Amino acid sequence: MAVMKFGGTSVGNARAMQQAIDLVVREQQNGTPLVVLSACSGITNKLVRLADAAGCSDIDEALLLAGEVRDHHVSLIEELITDQAAKPQLAAKVDGYVSKLEMLARGVDIVGELTERSKDMFCSFGELLSTTVFSAALIEQGHQAEWVDVRRVMITDDNFGAARPITPVCEANTAAIIRPLLESGTIVVTQGYIGATESGRTTTLGRGGSDLTAALFGAWLGSNAIQIWTDVDGVMTCDPRLVPEARSIRIMTFSEAAELAYLGAKVLHPDTIAPAVEKNIPVWVLNTWHPDAKGTLITDDPERLVGMSYGGLVKSIAVKKGQCIINIRSNRMLGRYGFMTELFGAFSRHGVSIEMISSSEVSVSVTVDDKSFSEELLQELKALGQVDIEHAVATVSVVGDNLRMSKGVAGRIFSSLRNVNLRMISQGSSEINVGFVVQEQDVNDAVNTLHHEFFSGEETAGIFEKPAGIP
């Protein structure tokens, strides 16, 4: 039995939703799947804008956006549902959700305050609506399926905006509610990203929460595979928008996938990996539009790794733009302890996550998201030493599990980049990535040079393949 998670682009319109339904039906030949859906593409962003509008007392804008959400899902019904008698009933369900959405917007407008708790409620409507239409279409096409409100199962803490499941409760609920349906041959359709507190308040799991939902259910059900369906042919050797010659990676380890996720790759959320690693469940990243493409298998199973010619020094190149370098120089560092505690404490107090770090005896250089940096943080850092800031930079990370066992990789990386100005260099503590920082204007040259260095030779044969549809 597999858990199939479909992202927003895979259910974004009627054609995409029908393609996803066909994939679910095909998978049923291998066992009844659990289907986890995201909101239709663009809907969550629209709901966030709606919430912000309500919080700013722009109720007209909020209601206009609610109408757009309603229209999108009603149009899905018109295209997917052929039974004319069933259409009004399903449209009424959609209208019921949107009416609650409008009521919530009016309530926030009256109170004049948008809380994280209210924002979670706003955002939950995307998944509730997409799964309502998807499950109805699946049933109308003659398949045994049931819509399950994930808030009955995914019980979380009350950390609104980034809630975490209460595992024992969730496992018990999964066994009591979802497993019997699957064992009876019923396809279960449920929501990713959202949950509820023990008192019934709606929560969200944060960015990438649908991937986490799928991975958790895979672990709790003891699934034989977790399938992440997207609009690309698996994990790529690099962002194809930067490197047109990017390849799909056939197989990689959990540690490589996690490292890539933390370093900026868009396909998987870091938390997705943890439940799969714990239960050693293989994760497949597949393309909804090219379902017969091999995609990417993420596993630590040594037999599969050997059987699929796992090798090559480098698996992928990750890029994260919109960064800034902060250089802190202080003689207080020399031969003394406690300085790093003070430094990282400052970032922690301001809620700023450090991406990359490099240090010497009297200086520390870090990269952070440029938008997260504030004048208040700058003043606190200046109390520790001399501070210099460089904006408009990007981190580039070369990732591969075999880096830790290979000689000369760093030499190849930096030799190939001899014409690129490197602003900072960092060796990952995991020893499976080598990172550096360049000005954003140099990103294209850097990643294309690196990609040619590591992915154009015979050492990559059998590990990577061209995306489906590319000659």
C-alpha cells in the first residue's frame, strides 16, 4: 500500500485533477492507496492575501478573493462532474466552505486583528475544497472512495502556523479511522498541511506540510512507498531554469535528499525525510504529467543502491538566492569562550535562521535570508564587534554522499570556478556538501560551470537521465 501525495500543480485545474485520479486508479492495482492532496495551485496564496486583507479591514478585497476561490472550485465541478443531478449538491458543499470563509473574514474585520490561529483557519480551506471535489469526482467515476477530514486524525500541539503532531494520538487515530477503510478496499482521500488541536482548533503544519503529512501517514501505516507527485521528473541535478541541461537523479540517499532540502532545493521539505528514514520507507518523487518516467527514488536500502548503479561524486547543485553575508570581527573571539553563544543568541532572539557559516580566530561570517535581517539585529551585533554586510548574494552547495569518501572534489569545484568571485566558503559538517557564496549576478555562470564539470562525464552514466519529453 502506498501513500500518494499530489502537490498543488498536480490538482490545479480539471485536467490535472483528472490525471491525478487516473494515477490513483492505476496504483490501486498494487494495493489501495491513501491519497493526500494539497490545495489547488495558487489557492493557498490567495487565502493568505484574503486573511491579510481582512486583518487590514479591507473587507471588500477579502470578499472578492473569497469569490475567486468559490469560482475556481465551481469551475472544477463543471468540468469534472458529468452527473447533472450531482453538480448542485457538490456546488452547495463548496459554497458552504466559502460562506464560512467569508464569515471568518468578516469576524477578523470586526475584531481588527489577524492572529496566527485565525490565519491557520483561513489557510485550511484550500485543502478542504480540493479534496472535496477530488473525492466526489473519484466516486462518480465508479471507484470506492471516502473523503476523510484529516483534523479527526492529525492531532497537533497549538503552535499555530507550524504545529507538530502528537504522535501517539495520531497513530491511534490512523489505526482506528484510516486503516480499516484501506483494508476494506476503500481509497481514502484526505488533506495535507492541516491538523487540529485536541480541543478541535484548526492548525497548519507550516511550509511543505503536505509532504510531511504524507510521510507521517506512510510511517504510521507501515506503507511500502511514499509517492510525492509534482510537475517535474523527480529531483534534478540543478534547477533547470538555471541549467537547461539539468538531469533527473534516478536514486539518492536520505541524507542527500535532506541536505538538498535544507540548502534550497524546492522538491522536498526537510521534515518529509525524517518519518521515512525512521521506518526506512522508500520515497519516490514522480511527475504527474510523465507518470512512466522513472523519477527519483530516495532510499538507504543498500540492495537498491547497488542495484541501480548508485555512484558518482556529486548528486546535485542547490542554489538559494536572496541572501546576505554578515561578517563579524572581534578580538573577543581570540582564545576565549562564550562568544559564539552570544552571537547565535542574538540571531535567535530576532528569529533569524543562519544558512551558512565560516569562521576564523577573530571573525565569523554567516549568511541569512536578506528579508529576515533587521536594523535591531544589526545594532545588537555591533555590540559584539565590527559588522560588515554584503547584500544580493546567493549560496551554492554541491551535494553528494560520496564526497566524504572522495579525494580531490574540492579541488575540482574551485578549479572550475577560477573565473568566479567567491565571497565565502563553507564545508558542511555532514561532509556531504561543499558550499560557497557568490554575487547573485554570478549564479548562472557558477552553476553551469559546476554542472558541466560533474555531470558531463562517464562517471554519471546510469545515475541520471534526461527529463521525459526532452530529446
